[in-house]
Amino acid sequence: MRIVIGEDSVLLRAGLAKLLADGGFDVVAAVPDAEQLLRAVAEHRPDLALIDVRMPPTHTDEGIRAALVIRHQYPQVAVLVLSQYVEERYATDLLSVQTSGVGYLLKDRVAHVSEFLDALRRVAAGGTALDPEVVAQLLVRRRDDPIDRLTPRETQVLRLMAEGRSNTGIVDALRVSHSAVEKYVSSILAKLDLPHTDTDHRRVLAVLKFLRT
Amino acid sequence: MAGRPEGVYGDHVTSTEAAIPRLRGGALITVLQGLWSAPGRRATLHTLAGLPAGVVSFAFAGGLPVGLGYSAGWSLLYAPGSAWPATTGFVVLTVAVVLLLPLIVRPLTAMQRLRSRALLGVDIPPPPRRGGGRLIGAWAAAGMWRQLAYHVLALFTGVLGAVVTAACWLVGVAMAVVLPLELAGGWDTGWSLPATLALAVVGPAVLLAAPWVARGVARADTAAARALLGPSRSEQLSVQVASLSRSRADIVAATDAERRRIERDLHDGAQQRLVSLAMNLGMARANLTDTPEPARRAIEAAHDEATQALAELREFVRGLHPAVLNDRGLDAALSGIAARAPLPVRLSVTMTARCSPVVEAIAYFVVSEALTNVAKHAHAGHAEVTVDRVGDRLRIAVTDDGRGGATADGDGSGLRGLAQRAASVDGTFTLHSPAGGPTTITVELPCAS
């Protein structure tokens, strides 16, 4: 799998390149700002672009804007955005163009190598990976609505669904049985009045749409 | 004192002080020196200069407009047809002079202030400068009328002061010359003995009084100048308030800028390094599966510590001034702190328009501090944050279902710091926390600060 990295910190750029190379990925370019990132994506057409949010010149949301440009111009290139802080507003922006092949994670997550690489593969394969913090931020925004009717366990499952996890992923995370997870999921979808779908991806979309509205 | 060597003692006294007691008739010399001492001398010069200065002041500030106005009025009443060019000229000049009076008064005031500073060493505070329309604005300025009054008054105080002071000196000096001659019989003035004796008493008295009269006149003139030429009490206060508000706003903005700088420094420095460290340890942990147990344990512990430190640092930095606050505003930034609180928080923000960056930063700090406080002290199960913009005010309410009884007293209290931050932009802080709860903190901030 071919990857382009956009990260202004020399230390992290080298670290990420090494991490990905060790994980069996092919890092075709690693650049320090958004402008060079867009050029590298145009040139290499990678499978995935790994992007830092704060990059020169203004150090605000360059990475988000670059990711949106990539989503618009090269829909086949998945984007995984990394940041020291995650913001639901940026997540909403990222998901507004297209909800498949998008990831938005805290930089801390790279320290847990195998989980991070899993998320990266999931995004590259057209899935979604939202940081639990983003999901938590989306949840604090909901008032007086069906979410209040969820049990604590169901809320937990909803969070994992929103992060982009499949049923198997949820089983691993909560250490419960497959059938239990299936039961929770259908109960949640019923309570929130969301459509039942076969694919994990469409289910994530439904949950995110629900959280964002 | 007695044991001191004379040379050392002598070093500590001035030559004049040392000299006086040794001279015979020292008292007389002291009196005469007092007569021509620096304050008396300066006051005399200042008072004498008051006469020409007063004449100039009055001539331009009072005489010129009144004279022209009188001439214009006379021409209009008694000779309207016969000498119309002169009449028109007088009327135009009168109007022009009255309109331009502020421009005439300004140099006159400068002259009188210069007299005080140069001759008396006293600084009269400058009159306040007002913006706005140049002529009308200058006329409308409150100080204008008071300055005008001073310049009109200056003629009378100047002439009177100078005449009285000069008279004292002249009479005194004349008596000091004439009387000894008269008494010695060298000059027959033809005065009767009682008159001569009376003059012998009055003459020196007048001479001795002269510097004090001059100083009195100078003091009265200075008082009048301070009251009429300088800013009034309310003007002084309003200048002071303006300057205090400005410096307070500067401090608030500087604090805000400093928090941003610290946030940026930590983001670019320590945080990146910690991420890198945690990532390297994570790689080591993942790859070194065949290393001996103790080494692996050590790596695992280090990895856990590093990720923990990273999370704590992020928590801290996020409380300072997140980039998203500038970028997307208060509404967007609050999601982060509400979600990170260790208890369930409901957040509702209704803002139609953004507030000034400083106010947004303070509002952010308020919510962050309030939630930290709830988590630490309230023993609450839930908290609710509501932010509304009502007109040009931002209203922030943080409610929790904890045990209540919170106070904003005490130096260490987070609530106190919160109240201070609100007050720094003229905001209000109210705390409602009955024992048993619930607790509501309400902060209102003016949006435009």
C-alpha cells in the first residue's frame, strides 16, 4: 500500500515513515507542508495520505483543508488526519465531502502501533476511523433526544460504532460475545430510529449522521 | 558629637551655615538673606512677569473679541449705511475671532504655563485635548471656557499682583535708604517725629513682607492656573479612567497572547517529542517480542508512562488556548472541554455571531475552570453548560447536580480566578450554590471587549 505523509515536525515525519515502513507500507513521499503534500498526492496518486492538521504557514487547520482538497480532487485517495487535539468541527468538515476512506485520530494513537495500523488499513480500505474523543465531543452536543433512552452499555457500543468499528471490532473491544453485540446494535438502531443495514460502513454513516444532526 | 574630630564634623556642614554663627550681627544677615532667598526671588519675578503676561492674555482673549464686537455693534446700530465696508469688516472679523478664539487661547495658555514653569518651576498640567470637529469641538471642550476665564482674570490678578509686590519692594527699599539718613540728620524730610518713628517701624516691616507678598501672589496665581488652565477634576478622572481601562485591556490581551504562545511552544516542542518517544516505545514494544521478560516489562512500563504523560500534557495544553478557538470560534472549541470532563456534560451553545477573541478566550477559560471545579469538588453526577449570546452580551451558565455549598472566597479557589477573569473585561460573575446543591455559576461578558 502506497502512502504519502504530510507532517511538519522532522522528528515525527521520520518516525511515522519508519513506523509505516516497518509495518510493510510503502511511503512514497514525506513532506513538511500542505502545498508540497498536494503536489506529492498529484504526482504519486497514493492509496492513502497521512496528514497532520497544524502545518505551516499559519499552523491552524492547513491539514484539514488539504485533506478536503484531496477528497474533492482525488476521491480514490483515502485520508487519515492526525492531530494533537481532535475537534468535532474538523471531523464534521472531513466527513462532509465523503464518509468513506476517512480517518481522524489523535496523534497519541500512533503509540499503539498495531491498533494504529489497523485503523490505517481500515481507512485505506474505504472504512472510517474516528477518534473516541471526537465521538465523545459529538455526543455532548445532543440534548433531550433518543440518546437518553440508551443504556450505558448501549452508549458504549454506539461510541464504538461511531468510531468506525465493525461488530468484530466491538466484540474485541468490549470482550463480549458476537451475539450480544448484535443484540445491542439492533436495539440501538431501533431506539435511534436508524435503518438496519448489512454493511458496517453504512451503519457507521447512519450513526454519524445521527450524531451530527 | 563631642568626641568627633572637628574635620569630620566640618565636612558635614555647608560653608554658609558654618559661617553665620561666627559673624557678628548674624541675625541681620539671616534676615537679609531670607529677603532675597530663591523662593521669594522667583515669586517676585513671576509676579512681576504676570503684568505683561496678563496684559497680553487679556488683550487677545478678552479685549480683541470684545473690542471688535463693540465696534461691529456700534457700526450696525449707528452707521449701518454710511460706512458699510467698515461695518462688514467688523462683523466678519468679530465672527472670525470668536470662532478662532480656541486657536488664540491655546498659545496664550502655553505662554502662561511657560511663565509658571520657567520663573516658578511649577508645572501646570496641560489642558485636555479633545478630538471631534476642529472649531466647534474646541469651543465645546469644557476646558475652553475656564481657560478664557483665566486669561480675562489674568489682567486683574497680573496688574494687581505686580503693583502690590513692586510697591512693597520699592517702599521697603526706599524706607531702608531714607530713614537712616533722616535719623542721622543727613536728610531733612520735614517729617514729624511720630511719623518718622511710625515709618521706621512700617518700612522694614513692608520690606520684610515683600517676598512673602510675592510668594502669596504667586501661590494664588498658581492655584488659579491649576484650576482654570489645567484639566478639571472630572477631566483628570476621565483621563485616568481611560488610561486605566487601556492598560487593563493591554494586560488582558497580553495574558491571552502569552497563553497562546505557551500553547504553541508546547505543541511544537514537548508534545511532538513525547509523541515521538511514545511511538518509538510502541514500536519497541510491538517488535521486541523475543527480548527477555524484564527488559520487555521495562519497555511496556515506559510506553505506558509515555502515553500517560502525553495525555496529561494534552489535557493541560488544551485548557490554555486551543487553536480551534481562533479558527472556528467558541462554540467549536467548547466541544473539546465538555467531552474531556470526567463526568457526563451536556453542552448547548447558541451564538449567532462571534465575540471578540479576548472575550472568547475568557469564556473558554470560564467553562474550562468551572468544569474542572465541578469535577474536583462538586461530587456531581452530571453537568450542563449553556452559552447564549443575548444582544451584545455573552451569557455562560454551568450547572451541576453536586452537593452545593461552593464559595468563591479563598485564594486557591478556582472560582475566584474565574470571577477575576470575568471582571477583567467588565463581566459579571454570580454563584448560586445552596448546601445540597444544585450549583449554578453564571458569567456574563460584554461581547465587544
